[in-house]
Amino acid sequence: MANRPDAAELPTSSDLPDSPIHTTGTDHLTIVGSNAEDTIAFYRDLLGMPLVMREPNRDDPDSTHLFFDAGDGRILTFFVGDRTSDPRPIRPTVGGVHHVSFSVDPEKFREMRDALTEAGRHFNEFDRGIFHSVYTRDHNGLLVELATDRYEVPDDRRGEVMALAQRLREEDEADYAKDEHIEGALEELGLPAEAHDLPDADGGASSVQ
């Protein structure tokens, strides 16, 4: 640890680091869930993720492995069994999951908020400068973020745009990346800075009680 550089001094960049391994994307995330019924009700019936596979958990034959398509071909899976759901907020420790985030079509953002309200789901909404987010909790208290980009950003240029927005933010001595930083990054890269029509929201903390 003593020989490691100060993380605060390390530069941000979209360039591939000089490392022995380079990942090619997120394959799937697996969460330990409660039961199949509540998990399907939240992730399929409310969030709209198709249940694409169900099979025994090979590491624990007493539980079931559920596979959901998160919408872009990336998979979210759950190990479920005969366990009671507990909606109390999870308080993660080191190594735990703080929250999971899923993309929402900006044109469907208002409809998504209405659906959460109709389902009786409490949520908080925030303007994050470069994206716009709603935070809610699933049936087991896991914090779930539903986010949409405030500007049209090509998926294959996302890291490049974010790294450049970070540089512009630092040059501006701003605490957070703002509209002008993402706009500047897009323009510098020769990409159109097309803002989506999203509702106004505060930029506060994301805790959901």
C-alpha cells in the first residue's frame, strides 16, 4: 500500500490502461434474492425485464437461478429460494453493493415515474448534471437507480465523453460535471449536443427511505 500512488492524483482517461487483462463488457451481475414470486413481480412485471431463463443454482441445489434481460442483452440474475422478502433499506459495508443502475429511454422517463407511483413505490428524483435519475428500492431493500442520459451519447463513445467531461469539470474547478461540461465534451469530439426533454429536479442526495 505504501508504494501506491495517491488515487486522487491519478488521471482519468478513456484510454485502455497498461494492464494484463482488458474486459470487453459486463456479462451479468448476480444478486442473492429472497423468493421467485417477489423477484419476478418487481423486475419483470414492474421494471419490464423479460425472464429469459430459470434453472437450478449449480452451487446450491436448494435455490433457483433466475435470469433477466436488462434491456441491452446484459443479464441480471438472482439466486432465490423459499425466503421472505425484507423491504428495509440495505446498509452496505465494504465489499457490499450500494446500488444497481438501469438505463431508461428518456422519452419514457415520465411514464416510468408514473408507473412507480401507481405501484405504490416511493422514489427520489435528481438532476445529476450529465444524467437524470430516479432512486427506489426493490422488495429486499436494494437501492435501484433508473437513469437516463441528459444528452444523446453514443454507447461506443460513452467512456470517451465522460473522461473529457471530467477534464473540463476540473479545468472549471466545479464540484460536479454539469450541462456545460458534457456539452463541451460532445462538441470537442465532434458529436451533436442534443439535450433530452426531461423534468426539472434537484441535485440532492440519493437516499430512499
